[in-house]
Amino acid sequence: MVLYTEYMPGGFTSYEDFKQNFRLNIPESFNFAYDVVDKYAEKDPDKLALAWCNPEGEEKYITFKQMKEYSDKAAAFFQSLGIKKGDNVMLILKRRYEFWFTIVALHKLGAVAIPATHQLMVKDIVYRIKAASVKMIVSVNEHGILRRIDEAVPEAGNVIRVIQGDSDREGWLPLNRGMAEAPAFSRPAERNKNTDIMLAYFTSGTTGMPKLVEQNYLYPLGHLPTAIVWHQVRENKLHLTVSDTGWGKAVWGKIYAQWLGGAAIMAYDFDRFVPSDLLGIVEKYKVATFCAPPTIYRYLVHEDLSAYDLSSIEYCTTAGEALNPEVFNKWKRMTGLEIREGFGQTETTLVLATFPWVDIHPGSMGVPSPLYKVALLDEEGNECETGEVGEICIDIRNGRPPGMFSGYRNDPELNNKVVKFGHYHTGDTAWKDENGYFWYVGRVDDIIKSSGYRIGPFEVESVLMEHPAVLECAITGAPDPIRGTVVKATIVLAKGYKPGDELVHELQ
């Protein structure tokens, strides 16, 4: 059973077909929790929603019937604590399975879920509580994280603290016990509007403090091209997107449109990334569709992939940063699988991608999703010529499409700054070739100008990644008295290589 066909036609046979016939059927009031999770629970209760495991060998499988039951109990517990429509709730749950039914519970209440990374320091937590007027935090039961939250609360203001599991930690309410003792859940009388905010992520820029990106209740529908067309999720098969739930990539690939497409989510709850362990998970659980940032692929291609049965993988994708052609080529040689790249932001869903029917040009982000009207603009708002570098912009003169952010909370200056000439300006630059493919250059403020030349860091990085000694590299500009700025490469060496003058000259 799949539900996405209620909201988007399927069965596209070409990119032209996709461009011409794509549309979204927008209901009057959409709520992912009721219209997807609870509907699956009613129509196909034993359908698998989540397969969870960790490096210690623990496993948990959750059907949609159970997801509804758990989310109802969590919603009832949160209701008993006074959480209601519009309240802001921060989730620091890493990859614990509680994240899934907790965020669904918040959607049922109309509260705003704010997933956050466990890497936040005390000052970061204080800032986020104040900036988002956080009323409640739900956290993993890990001493270091709990201690930092406890230190932050006196400065940030009174916040309800809920702890994963059954801990009796002072000042905290145990989630399990609260769910067990909560009264029966009843849906709030006040229904959400599509324009209400359901989800928010703090995102960092190159200047200033992190900004709170707000997404409304149509956000899951905006990801239908992401999961159905780009990820190519398979009904009743496992999809694995490698991401911590504190980052926006998680809601790209670990919940919304994957469930709409009838797939189950594979959640591997690790703290320390070990490439061989991840490969073992893919093999053991027979993951069908796989998405990971290029960094993960860079580590995987340095493993002996022939030692693992990866035959269950039918489709691979990547996003989060630009993919180096060398990594693409190595992965294909070693697995026979191509990696299809995508581009988007916390502020958007999938904007550009190498969709199934288009040829892959390694290093290119692909072509526009028909959800967005994409243009490359220069500083005066003119559309760039073929081969000319410009800023990736989205035309919003006829309104913002589903999945595009409503705005940065409490920041009218920034909201005005990113909208010019009737377009949302992403801050990312690219050029377009004669076939309409987009090629990433860098952030607007990352361009390195050396001796009058405009140099894109990614292009230099891609060349260096071809050398077998290079596992990771970062390209930055360094001051130079003659050329103004020179290109600097900071490199992490692969196994078996040692730094030295000879290697430096070779890389140069």
C-alpha cells in the first residue's frame, strides 16, 4: 500500500514527462501524522514503518499500528504537560527510535518540532531555547547531553525536560512512564492550517548566529519528488539515509515522503562512524535504496567492498555537499552502482538532481525539479548565459511551492535580504552547460579570487580527490602579498600514506 498517489501522480517515463505532468494535489488541511501514519495504521496495520538497530546488536521493528499507538501515547503525555498547538519543542534524540513516534506526536498536537544535534554546547542550547521560545526538550538519556541541558536551563528560562526511557534523573520526566500513565489521546479540536508551522531547524550561515528555518504542514508533500522520483524508494523495502536526526537531511530521507511512498525506514543508531559496520548493516538488513553524503561514500570506497554482499541495493543517491567525480567513478567500478546527486537546502526540498531518466555527468548536480522554477542570476538579477557562474535562485513571484520554507523566524532583515528580483537567493553558485545541467561552484562568499581569477573550491577539491593519497580535503583561500589570495588545501591522508615534501609536490 502506498499513499503518495493521492497527492502526486506517478509512473513518469521520462524527464520531459516528469516536467510536463508533475503536479501536487494539495488538500485543504494536511497533517502528516493523521493523513499518513494513522491511515496506514488503519488500512495496513502490520506494514513495517521502522527497522532500528545499533552497534550493540539491539533491534526494534515498529509497524504503523505501533507507530500510531506510540505517537498517541506520547501526544497524550505531552498534552498532560500543557503542550499545545504552536508550542515549540526541541528534540535531541540522535537516531533513537523514540524520535519517530515523538515527532509524529508533536504533529498530532500541532506543536512545532525543532530537531537539534546532540553536539550542542551549553551556550548553543541557551541560544536556541531563547531564540525559539522552547517550552519543552525531549532528550536521549546520555549524561553529557543531559548535563549540558541542565546547565543551560537556569540561564535560558524554565523548560519542561523529558528524558528518553525510565530514568529518575532529578528535574526530568521519564518518557516511557509518562506514556504509560497518560490518559487516552483525543485529537485536538483545533485543526492545523496548511500554512501553520510544523517543523523548524536551526541552520548556520557564514555570519551571525544560526537562523531558525520554519516549514509548514505541506513540507512532507514537497519531498515527494525527493523520495518517489530521486530516491526511487521501493514499496515495503528498506530505505537508509545516513543522517543524525538533528540535521535537516534526516527529514529529507528518514520519515516523510519515504513513508508516503510505502517504504520502511532503516535506522542505524551509531555514535562513531565505522565504514565496515555500515556496510555490514546494508548487507544484513538488505537495504534497497541508499542515500548518504559524499563524505560517507569517500570512506566506503576505501574499504574492500568485495567482502560484502551489497546486491540488495537497487539505487544510490547523495546530497549535502558536492560529489567528486573520482568518488563516483570508484563506487561504480567497485559496486556497479551509479550515485545520483541532488541539491537542496534546509530552506527547500530537492531543487536539482540527476533524476532516473537523465544521463549522469559526474560532478554535475543535474537538472531542476519541476517543483521549482530555477534560474542562475548575476548580481543585477539578470539570467546568466550558458557557462557563466551565477547564484542559484528560485522564482517565487507566483508564491512559494510546498516544501519551501515560510521564512526565518523573527528575522525580517534576513527574509528581505534573501528575496530579490522576485527570487529566493540560495547563496550557492553554479554554472549551467548547453544541455541544461548545473555544475556546483561554491557558496557566494566562498569564491576564491586569486590574481584576478575566480576559483571555485570544489573544482580544486575534485582534482585532488583523484589522488589515492587523499581521503578528505578542504579548499580555502589564504592571504598572499603578491596575488592577494592563494588556494590552500588541507588534506586528510588515506591509509598507508605519510606526509612529506615529495607528496606535497605531487599533490601541487
